[in-house]
Amino acid sequence: MSYELTILGSSSAIPTVEKNPTAQLLNANERFFLIDCAEGTQIQLRKYKFKFQKISRIFISHLHGDHYFGLIGLISSMHLLGREKELHIYAHTKLKEIIDIQLSASSTDLCYPLFFHPITPNVDQLLFEDKKIKISTFPLSHGIDCNGFLFEEKRPPRKILSDKIKKYNIPIDQLKDIKWGEDFLTEDGSLILNDKLTIANKLPFSYAFCSDTKYSESIINKVKGVSLLYHETTFMHERKDRAEETNHSTTIDAATIAKLAEVNYLLIGHFSQRYRDDSILLEETKSVFKNTIIAKQGITVDFSKL
Amino acid sequence: MSYELTILGSSSAIPTVEKNPTAQLLNANERFFLIDCAEGTQIQLRKYKFKFQKISRIFISHLHGDHYFGLIGLISSMHLLGREKELHIYAHTKLKEIIDIQLSASSTDLCYPLFFHPITPNVDQLLFEDKKIKISTFPLSHGIDCNGFLFEEKRPPRKILSDKIKKYNIPIDQLKDIKWGEDFLTEDGSLILNDKLTIANKLPFSYAFCSDTKYSESIINKVKGVSLLYHETTFMHERKDRAEETNHSTTIDAATIAKLAEVNYLLIGHFSQRYRDDSILLEETKSVFKNTIIAKQGITVDFSKL
């Protein structure tokens, strides 16, 4: 099972030859979720050898161009390459109009089903849930409607020892309950306690994505204890005033949220293009929250190693 | 005076790591015109070291994504970088809605004046004219509204010999007429014939851009005798049926138009991604029209050398 996050782009505002704006690909055990989709994202996906037809769900945090201008191109390329599989998009309502008007301008009837799931601004919302994952959204504070996303793996707390299944002749339909902590009653009436049958499983992974936002303590509870928190870090703290004016965060803002939310690791990016040297942003963030990683374009974070 | 065309992208349909879809930059004596604007064009402009704020007019042939998906990103970046200068866009009406809805979604009030000039489908139309250049458009045949563009330099047919200005004391206000072939009457009443004062000037440059189109003889008269004709060449001629189905042209189609229109040079591109080797397309085109050049991404065509 692999849970990995690949940074397709992490710069702010304007794409350059070396740096693409925000887009991330989350591989949740071979289910692929795209988070934000700046111009050039489809090229980044190709560059890093991802088959973009595998993406099943796309989450767009807000409608500033550096977070979504690549979406219509990706949707179109999926069509031109003959996609048949459903695609689900989660975003603010206006994006549906933006997609529809562009498909209509080119007289394109997509050859695959595209489902648009509107995000309601300013409230928490469950976006998707099945046996293995829960994906929800929560509001950020960025001047226009803007949302963060939380991906939470559902992993049973216990792992069954395979020799015990044989030994006690445990029926398949009871395995799930045992993984979730139930004891087992054998055919001859003996109660086998759960800790004789199982060992502790790894903790489930959780990933919170806090796209553009100013410092907001309301985020803390939403991202409490996650394995990895991405929090934008547009400015060094000496430019706190500029951060507030532009509804962005500083190094210290991001680190403070990470610290108060007791997350495991913090991932920072969306640095202002004024900074040539990322390491000064990393250093300042680490002064408050040590487990900080830079969201460098092209890196893959393996959740099993956090 | 430099007249140059740079190919920012020339592939068809889908951007890849190596190949960008259609975008061309025409430098008409330091006035910069962008023709089509696929996703990633702003990055291509940076890659080839063009200051994109210098672009004054943008021409979009039609609303298939591989010809305009990069426009909104370029418009936004021009804004974020504080452009003050006017920008003029010439395109089919729907593009204005597409731009407006995206600017509105991000609550962006552009900091520079953006003028949108609608192209009327299915008719010839003068788009811009001043003392130095005339830019017009003509319909192509591509299933949706699609237009070609014609850029014609206005260059006087004669060049004045500077020593004659002094010798005959020619007033400045008469220089223009003499360049256009008038004789000169001196103060003492002598008539100096034009060919004593001037030499032949270089021919004015002209560039015709025929974006996506099926073979259409109506194009011939529109591009008659141009210095350079770009004509799409999506398929080898063995796939003529496929070209017709998809409203595209073959090598032989493009070459035939070039030949019948008696153009000076033909530039071919928009090759289907099925072809790994461009040279077979070039060879087949040359079998009908010898002066053919491939629109390779990154090349610059200097009109003075055609």
C-alpha cells in the first residue's frame, strides 16, 4: 500500500520556466487525487511520468488562476485521449460555468462522464467517503471563497495475524470486526481476546491541504494531528503586514498552525517570487516547528516514512 | 528594421513536455503580435527570453483549446506584473465571455486597459491598420468559427538616396511622396525624376497565418503572393480521408495552396502526434512546393532572409 504526495508545482502567482504554480498529486493506495491544477499541470504530470487518466477526483481550492488555469486543458486532453472513466471535480460553483462555457465554445461533448460537485463556501463539508478514505473540506480565509481539503485514510487499528485465522477457523465475515478490535467466539464457545489475534496496525495517514490563506486559528481544529499539513507560506515573517494585506501567511504563521494543531510534519510552499533562496523560509519556519519540509517541485513525500 | 516570426509552439491538440501547441510571436519592427496562445505560452515566451509585456495585440484563430488555453494565464500574469499599457485581443465573441467570467471569478480588475475586438465569422475583415502595417482576417474551414490572419507591411516602394536630399534641398514633408514614387520640383523649377532620387526598396513583408483548416481554395486569393504562409499540415496525404473528417489539411493540401497562391515560402506545422519524424511531412510537402520550412518550436524566421 502506498500513500504518497507528489508536488507538481508549488510557486505562487506566475509560472516560470523552472517553477509551476500549485498542483499536487495524492496517491492514496493507487487512487489518484489531484489537488489544484495550475497552468501546465498536465505537462508536469507527463514530466513526472504519471498517467493522468488514472486521476479520479480533482479538488480545486479557489479560483485564482495559479490554482486552476490548467484544469480545462487537462479535462480536454483526457477527452482527446479517449477517456471513458468518470472524473469528479470538487470546486466552487463558478468553476462549472467556466468549464461549460469553454467546452461549448469548442463544441466539445466530453466522451467521459464529468461530475461537478460544488463546494459550499464558509462551511465544513464532507466531499467523499468510502470504506477506505474520507475527504472533507473546510473554509480558509483568502479574500475570495477558498477551501482547504482533508484526506483521512480509514485504516483498522489492528492487523490480524494470519496463523490465527487458520488456528481458530475464523470466518471471513468476522475479519473486519476483529480488525476493528472485537474479540472472537470460537465454534466451541471459547472467547479469544482480540490481542491474542491481532497486532497494532500502522496509524492511518491523513493529509491536510491549506491552500492560500491568511493566518487563521480556525484552521487548527480542522487539521488537528494530521500526518502531514501543507500550509502556504508566501512571506518571511518580516513581511507580516504584506501577508495580511494580500490574505497570505508567513513562515511563522504556518509553523504556529502546525504547532498548535500538533501535526506530524509541515510542508511549506507558495513562496513569493521575491525569495531566491528557499532555505531562509525553511529555517525561519523550523524555528517554530522543526518537522518542516519544503514542497519542492518534483518531490514525492512517502507517508509511510513520516 | 526587423521582421521576425518565432514559433513558440506548433504541435497539435495536446501539450507534451517537449512540444507546445500553437503560439507564434511576430515581431514587426519591434511591435510584437502574438498569434494564438496555447496552454504554456507565457512559459514559452519566458523560455525564449521575450518580454511578454511588449506584446500589444493578440490574435486568436479559433476556440479549440490548443489555440487559446494559455490566454487567460498570460492576461493574468500581465496584470500581476503591473502592466499599464493597452492590450488588444482579436478573437471570436465567445472568448470575451470566457475571459470575463474568469476575471470575475477571481475578483480581478485588470490594472491595464484590455480591448476586445470581435471577429465576425465567415467574412473578411480589416482588424488593424496604421502607417506601417495592415492586419486583416479571413475565414477558414474548420467545423467551428475559425479565422486566418494576414499581416502586411506598408513599405514605400522606393528608398531615397540621402545625398540627393542635401543636393536638391528636399523638404522633409516631401520625402514620403518621393518614397512612394513622386518626382521632385526644385525651387528653381527643375523637375528631378524619381529614379534620380531613389532606389528600389526591399519588398514589404507579408505573413499569412492559416491555423486549423481543411483544404479550401478560397484561401488562395487571401494569401496571394505573401512572403511567408503558415498553413497547418496535420496529416500525410495518405490520411486525406481523416483530414477531411477532422477538418484538417495534409502536406499536399498545404503545398497546393502555397503553389496556387504563389507564395514565397511555406511554413508547416500542427502535425498529428502520430508522426514521430517530421522529415517525412517536410519531404512530402516539398514534392509539391519546394520552399517549405518546418515550424519547429523555438525557431525564428527572419523575413529579410526569405
